[in-house]
Amino acid sequence: MAFRDGDGWVMCSCGHRHWGLHGAAGLLLVRTDLDEPRVLLQLRAAWTHGGGTWALPGGALDSHEDSVSAAAREAEEEAGISASSISVRDVFSDDHGPWRYDTVIAHTDSDAGAHAANAESDDLRWVLLGEVAGYQLHKGLEGAWPELLPRILATLST
């Protein structure tokens, strides 16, 4: 494993505390092989930041990583997803000044082997796009969802 120097808390310009000294990234994986597209949501373990809410597999960037690499690494660590089973389509940045969260939107044509691969995940579910907002979402995902949904739909039409 490469040196991990991104773990730690940062205060953003809005006065909120965020995980990731160099920012953070998560994988918004869209499953395209079913009758309707679904996205993979992760129920975060109670002991994690935002525990007990539904979010994306993701976490802190290390200084040597770009957002796509970090999101892929975190998705493999937390959900067992191999980078070879995804196709990156877009990146959405939620910028908070000295800190930002990049959502990497990717497609897969299978279940991508998704499973709770470490203690950060209590559950994983493939959720219909129209049902995501009905889940108790992590505050970051909840705030970004209205901007993410049209971007997901745009990736499906290309």
C-alpha cells in the first residue's frame, strides 16, 4: 500500500469540518445492465463520519492521488469493486474553499462484485435513481444529489 498522508480533518471556508487533508472523493457507480439504472449506496458504519447514513464508497485523497484514482481505491477497499469493472463518465466537484469532494460518476454493466468489504460499510444497495432521495443520506450526498442526478442522466444518454 502506498503512503497514506491524506487522513485528517479540515475546516472549510463555510466553517464545516471535513475528512481529508487534501480533499476527498467518492464513486457514484451506475449499474446499466438492469431494466432501469441503479446507483450503489453504502450504509456507513455507526463509528464512521456520517455513520448510519447512506453515502458513496469514498474517502480522503492522498497527496499523490487524483480524484478518480482515490475514488477507485476507496471503492475497492470499502465495497470490493475492481477498477477494471467501471467506466468513468464524469466528475462533479463540490468545492468548499480549502477542501473539496469530487464525485466520480462511473458506469458498470454488472454488480461489479459489490459487497461490504471492510468495517466502514454496514450494507450496500443498488437503488433506483428516483428512490435515492428517500434514503437517509449523508449530508454531503443529500446536498449534492439535486446536481448529481441530471449529470447521471446525461451520462446515460451518451
